[in-house]
Amino acid sequence: QDSIPFYGAHQAGIITPSQNFICFAAFDVITDNVSDIRKMFQKWTTASATMVSGSLIGNVNDNPNLPPSDTGEAAELSPSRCTITFGAGPSLFDARFGLQNKRPPSFQELPPFKADSLEPEWCGGDLCVQVCADDLQVAFHAIRNLARIARGTAVLRWTQEGFQRSTQADPKATTPRNLLGFKDGTANPNVTDSKLMNEVVWSQSVDGTAWMTGGSYMAVRRVRMRIEVWDRSTLKDQEDTFGRHRHSGAPLGSKDEFDSIKLDALDATTGKPVIPSNSHVALAHGDGSIQMLRRSYSYSSGLDLKTGQLDAGLLFISFQRDLQKQFIPIQQRLANNDKLNEYAVHKGSAVFACFPGTTEGGFIGETLF
Ligand code: HEM
């Protein structure tokens, strides 16, 4: 199926199986008037529904005296499973728009974490737009046209493109590998289990914020990898860093990628845990009681001119029902002890409340604005 419906109870692009590419954009609102934001979301919704169906925005106009209603680079291209997902950052709930009382109580900027090395140009945003598609030009076209429609109401704050192995290169769609060479996404919860998705991903009415019911909270971290250092470390060190075998993706000491994680198994000779207690998986898994849905992409953004090294890593994205109960405690454990911190450093950070979906005739954000 090449086209993913835009309308529905939930926004597409959250439990949707990952596409090949992402174009992520954070925006800042430049008006003080909430009705301008509402109007922009109405236009964004119509344009997005049109674009994900593979059509051009507006009436195709041939008037040589007017700019065309669509920038045109996606003409004749297939929908490419494009999804467009919108969210609001905590700063949208400050005094500017009178939305202070609508902020979900547990939705705040993230606290600082020990290993953070954040740079302001990769942080924050009043709004976010996550576009994913199997074609980068289709994804870029969507971001570009939404930014164009936003003119006068919102401006781009930061953007990041990302990729993973394509479905052409891996027709069986096995777990993709990140730029450190490890399968990434293995232990994700099953997105076809709707009961589980209601527990882990979708905000519920009992959570107390009516306008977010059916939405989800997103954490985005732009994590730069110290690729050159990693590439000089031994296979054993690499596998001890994650707590999994590189080739199979299986937990250390197990054979199959999807074998369960046994943190209490001890090595017969050393008496130490087979999966090191400071490994990424041991710390992220903990007692297994906290889950989240990870939907990350690799990024490569050219050279860091200061060091002459690649600026590449992971655009980590996770969706959860409550950041305080899910993302924050896990990230705290990782920031304090993760062996991966030798090889990865968090440069960017943002959180967004991603709205519930809407039906035809409605608009994304209608429950808030
Ligand atoms: C598991 C990579 C950052 C949360 C994993 C796995 C890999 C990986 C290879 C094992 C396979 C899998 O289950 O997907 C990375 C890399 C990161 C990163 C390269 C940054 C450069 C993070 C962050 C969080 C996180 C920031 C959340 C705060 C998790 C969780 C698991 C996991 C919850 C599953 C643990 C389990 O229950 O088995 N990650 N990760 N990761 N990671 Fe990360």
C-alpha cells in the first residue's frame, strides 16, 4: 500500500511502520494570536491530506502572473507512504496565547541529564512537523510547502533529515541497523496490539487532558555518534556496550534476535553478568516494566568543520503516553551509567504533545485551538 490515510482517530506516523526517510522540522510561532495558529492548522491539514495522497496543493494554476499553488517537485511522484505528524512543544503553553491552562500537567521541558551536551540550535520549538516517506523528495516537498503556508504565523527553528536502510535494499524489512552497526528497534512493543498501544503510546481520557486523548507525547534527541572512536573499539567492547551480539542482534548469551533479555545470567568463568550491567540494553530494559515506542532514524549532516569528523548519529524519536513515567526515568538511567555515553553525545532535544487525529472536515489541533 503506497498511500497511508491522513484522517483517523490517531495521527499517522506514530505506530505506522517506519518509512525510508524522515524530514523533521521544529517551528516557532511568531504571532500572539491563537486564531492565526488555528487558521494555519486548518490550512496545514488540508494541504497535508492532499500531499499524502500524492496530489499537488491547491488548484493547479497556469496563471503566468501568480506563483503556483504548489512548489511542484513532487509532481508525478507516488505518495511513497508519506505521513505528516504534528505536535505542540511546552513553550506553546506560555503566556503568549492564553493556553497556560491547557498544558497537560506532566508535559514540561525535559530536565537536564548528566551526559547532555545540548546546543541551542538543535533544541526546542513551539510546534513540530514530522514527515516520513519512502522518497526523500516527497518528504522534503511536504516540509517545504508547510513552511511556505506557515509564513507570517510560524518560522522554522531547526530541521533534521534522516534515513535508514530502504525497503528496496531490505525487502523483508528486518530490523534496521543504526550507524554503529547494531540492529535498532528489536525490543519495540508490538504496534498491532491495540491494547498495548493504549497502555504505552496513546494518551487516554483517564490521563486527565481531554484534548490529548488519542494523541501521544514525542521525545526527540539528536544524538551525535563518535563514529571514529567506535570504529577503533573491539567487537567485544562494542557488544558489551549494547549488551547484544552485533551480527544476530540477540542478547549476549542468546542465539536469536528476539530472545528475551536475561539480566541475571552469570558468566561461568568470571561470575559477572553475561549482559554487563552498564550496557545500553541492561539499563534501558531495567526490570522491563517501562516501555516506549522508538521510531528513530540515522542522520548524516556533513562534516563538523571544527574537528574534521562526520556529524552523524541518531535522530532518536520515541512516542509514549507520559514522558515523566516513561522517557525521563529511562533517559536518567542511561545518562548516569550507559557505556554508550563513551560513543554518543546528546546535542539536540525537544518534546512535543502530538495531537490526536482528525476526520475529514476537521483539522489537526482542533481539540486545542
Ligand atoms: C534498545 C541503540 C538511545 C531507549 C536499544 C538497542 C540498540 C539501541 C542497538 C537494542 C536493540 C533494540 O531493542 O532496539 C541506541 C542508540 C542510541 C540510543 C545508538 C543513541 C545514540 C536511546 C535513548 C533511549 C533509548 C535516548 C531512551 C531514553 C532504549 C530502549 C531499548 C533500547 C527502551 C529497549 C530495551 C529493552 O527493553 O530491551 N537501543 N539507543 N535508547 N533503547 Fe536505545
